[in-house]
Amino acid sequence: MLLSDCGRQGTFVIGGVKAKFLHPVTPGDQLVYDVTLDSAVRTGALFHGHAEVDGKKVASCELLVAIANYAVASPAEETVSV
């Protein structure tokens, strides 16, 4: 499955994030992101990256993304009887 397949077909993305914020960022700062794909499989991917302001690293992270399909219930199936 490709990320372009995501949409109304009952696809969702789950992310696990390990982030470090190294320096404060203030309104008006221009953030530059550098993200690299470490590995990818059919059902997910692992990325790492960092953010910079004026060439100074202000944050870093590792991101684990899982992509899965699930059955979309029709509105009639979503009702609960009491």
C-alpha cells in the first residue's frame, strides 16, 4: 500500500514518536525540517529527522508509522441497542 492510497477506504496512520526539543522556538522563526526514511515495509516505515532555525538544530525525532486497513461500518451497523 502506498500513502497515496490513504483516504476514505478505511485506512489510518498510527505514529510513534520519540522527540527531543533542544532549544526554544519563537513566533516568526523559520523552521527547516530534514527528514530521512530509515526503513520501509508494506505496513509501515521508520523515519528520523531534525528541525533547524538559522542553521541551529532545535529539535530531533524518530517516527514510526504503521498503515493499516480496517472495515468501515455502515451507519446502520454503528448504532448500539440498549
